Amino acid sequence: MKNRQIPKGLRDFLPNEVKNRRKLEQKAIEVFTAFGYKEVLTPTFEFLEVVETGAGKNREKLFLFMDREGGILSLRPEMTVSIARLAAMHLKDSSFPQRFFYSANVFRHVQPHLAQYREFWQIGIEMLGASGPWADAEVINLAVKILKAMGLDNFKISINQIGIFNSLLADCPVSPDEKDNIRNLVEIKDLVELSRCLDTLPVPDLLKETIARLPILHGGLEVLNRIPYVEKNKAANEAVEELLRVYEALQAFGVEEHIVVDMGVLRDLEMDYYTGIIFEGYSPELGYGLLGGGRYDNLLGQFGFPCPATGFALGMDRLALVLTNQEQEPPHYILGGKNLQVLAARADQLRHEGKIVELDVEAASREVLEEKIRDRDDLIMIYLDDE
Amino acid sequence: MDSCLTIALSKGTLLKPTVELLEQANLPCAGITADSRNMVFSFTGDPEIRYIICRPTDVPAYVEHGAADLGFVGKDVIVEQGKDLFEMVDLKYGYCRFVVAVPAEDKDLKLQDLNYKRVATKFPAVAERFFRANGLQVEIITLHGNIELAPLMGLSDVIVDIVSSGRTLKENNLVELVSIMDSTTRLVANRVSYRTKHQEIQPLVEKIQMIVKGGIIT
């Protein structure tokens, strides 16, 4: 009976869902375009070498297959790496910054559940060739603007600078394995195991305390005063400074009511190419993140074209779960009758006026047609008798 | 904004100590007892608190999906399900441990002798991970209860199960071969709730941390 099933984690979209989806997409495109972002498309699958350049060695999450020349191909698990490759291949001689947006389906071999599919839709932006806090803030500002344009009000963007955690970890006098373990525990937010693990390691108490506290440090700028060890570490200090400047820029953009400083955001579970400011967007109506992004200054270099970059991706499937469609539809008519020529002319006239018109192609009688649409209060019937 | 906290509680043996802890933390929990047939308890206040009483194995699902903001559940359940949760506090009660156990006559077996044996368990993920980490391949047979029956009836050579006192093992003539890990009750939070309801959740977590450390709540 496989001919009546679809593979696990995929789905069909019926007309109402597609309509809803396209509207959201349209709004996003309007905002992106107004900010000077231009759309790009990349292939649905890439060589595994390309995907692994950025996304790291996480093969069990990829859909892999072979081409007939012996190459290993991967359905794209996200768009950022592909766009970095595109830029490195085609844009070396362009002037920067370049601003791109995309709307694309991506594929990950995950355990499917609500809000997590194996094929899902992302829209997002990448700003290539610009470093500095204004660039980071523009991208975060745009994330806020997009969510607002789509009708969401009650949301927060959590921002962090990954260099804070990375440089604190680098200061721990422990083996690389133990560092990986600490990183993993912070990422999976197992605070219980994290403090137990830190207790067994020869890490200075102040540093221990700071690392153990990071995952739950959350709030306004005052959060930055609660990471005492940072002053002992130049790189961490610089990262905090940068976060501060981005926050100030976001104040200048007037969106700080949606911004939270959150030392628990690391994003490494998703992709491991981030190098600076990182952020995630949340709505209280959904138990999962809506969007995520950040700065990835080393990724393009891995494709032979060193270039700073930042961006974000927004999960359309998750967004659709928290938004309900409130927009008014144009009137929808059904046009019945026996004389096709008359009907066709009238239909075209109504359509010209911006109405949606369905022709009763079954040429039913007035009574039959009335009966048929009795339960359809979204339809307005017009019946043209022969006169 | 919605200032309602939903907390998932594990029914069964963990319920009583959990309610005691909640009482100590000055949370309303009148009437929540093991013999109550209600599954949802609501208490008005600021924040409004709602409890869901459900099977321990269902708590991670409620919390992961955001149907509950917080949950009280054993580490044994968390580690088996591998759900995406924010594990906040070790509450220390509800102690048990995962063990590999064999029939008493096999008590001199080494772990390495278990290669390609059949393992009956309620915790296939924990068992699989443990044996694999030790370089062993085993055949996992997933059962839903009374695991100790499996070796008696010849269904499996070995079991992986949780024990607290070890009495059940003894009664069924089984002996512990290796201890895999310890488990206690944990306070878990939904990743998003933790951020969007930080104002309500953080003080509660700090209070519970204090109680667990033996501090006094005023």
C-alpha cells in the first residue's frame, strides 16, 4: 500500500495552507526588498563536501545519495552554506556588502514531531562583506521587522556573542575532550551534569561559577555585569564589548523592547560556523525557536573567499503554527447558467473588478446549483438565465 | 501577557516528595494526592499555576512541546527519551540506578562476555548506548514491565533495569553485574518557556535550588 503513503516527516499542503504560506512569504519578501536584499536560488542538492564545509560532520542528519559519477550528494540541510559557496564562486569581483534573501525548502533527517519536519521551509537573509555592530544590528532589526510584518507581537529575540563562552572555555586548563564535554553540557542545557562535571575539574572557582551560570543568564544589559570572570580574559571582554555595541545599535533602531541578552544561546547544536553575535527568536505560543542566526566570518574563507558575513533563517512551518490568518478575502462568486458565451463575458467582467469567479462548468440548473452550494457560505451565487 | 505556569508532575512514587517540595517552596498544591482522580489542578494567583498529573514517561513530552513549562521527572526517564529539555535542578529524591543484571548462576560473567547476548529492558536507548560505548553488540528486547521475568523464562540472557534497593533482583534470583548510572528526580523546563516566562520561572528555580541545598525558605 506504499502508493497511498508519503515518507516519514513529509507532508502535503492543501490550498488553504499554501495560501497562508504564500502570504507570509510575500510579506517577508516585501520587507527584505525594502531593505535592499535580493533573492538568490541555489540547487536543491549539493556535493557533500560543500555541505560539510559549514555544517560540520553531522552526517546522520543529512539525506545523502550518489550521483552516477561517484560523487556523494546531500539534500541541502540549510541555505547559508550554499549561499557562501555561491558568493565564493561568482561574486569575488563584486562590491560589498551584498545583501541576499532566500525562500527555500531544506531537508534534515530528524525525528519528526509537531513543528519539526524532514522537509521544511525557511526564509532568510545573508549580509555578505560587512563586519561591525551596525551590520549585526541590521540583521537582527530585520528579524524583528519580519515577525512584526507577519502579525506577531509577542516575541523575543535572544542575543549573545559566542566569543564569550568560547574564550572562557579556552581558559579552562583541561583536555580538549573535557572541553567538548563542557560545551556539550552547556548546549543541551543539562545544568545538573554541568555543575557536577565542573566540580571534578581543576578549573579556578570564579571561572567555574561563571561557566555554570552562563546558560541561565538572561535579561537586559545588566546581565553583562553578572559574568565576573570576563574581566580576566581579553577575548571575552572584547566579545562583551561587541555585544554591548550591537545592543546600542538595536536601541538606535528602536527595537530593544524585543531584545533579550541571553548567555544560553549558543546555536552550535544547529551549525558550527558561527563566530560572533548569535541570536534566536521565540514566541511564548510555541515551545520551539522560530528563527536563528548570527555572524559567521570564517565560512566564506573555507570556500577560498575570506569575507565577513551575518544572517538568519526563519522557519515558516513553525511560524504558520503561531499565526492565524485574519485577512479578508476578496468576494468569491460562483457563476451558473446555460449560455457559455454570456457566462464567459460576465465572468471576465467580474474578474476584472478584482472578484474571484468560478464558472459552474457542469452547467447545472439553478435548483441543483443552489442545493450544491447550500453549505458554502463563502460563495456568492450568480445565475444567468437565458434572456 | 500570559502569566500562567503549567507544571507537569509525575504520578506514582515521585508525586508525594514532589508535592512536599512544592509546599516548602510556598506553591499552592492543596488537594494534589496520589489517590485523587483529577489530572489537572489550577490555582489562581500571580502567576496562576496549573499542574498536570501524568505518567512519568509522559512528562518529558509535555515539557518538550511546551504544553507544560516545567516538569518534575526522574533522570532515568529523561536519559532514555533524549528529549530536548532544559535540565535545571537535581532534586536528589527518587534515587535509583540503571544496572545490568544476570541470573545468579552467571554472577561471574565479565561485561565482555555479554557480546551478542539478548538483553531485555524497558530502556532500550540507555541499554543500547551503554553496550555500544563498551564495544559490545547485543540484541535488545524491549518490554514494558516485569523485566525480571525475561531471564527466568529464557527470553533473554541479561536485563537492564532500574533498581533502588535491589530487592526485586534478589527475589528473582538475579544479581547486579554492572551499574550503568545513577538517577534522581530533576526539575526540567521547556527551552522556550524558560526564556519567555523567565520572570516567573527563575525565582521558582532559585527557591527550589535553595531548598535542595538545605537552605531555609522564609
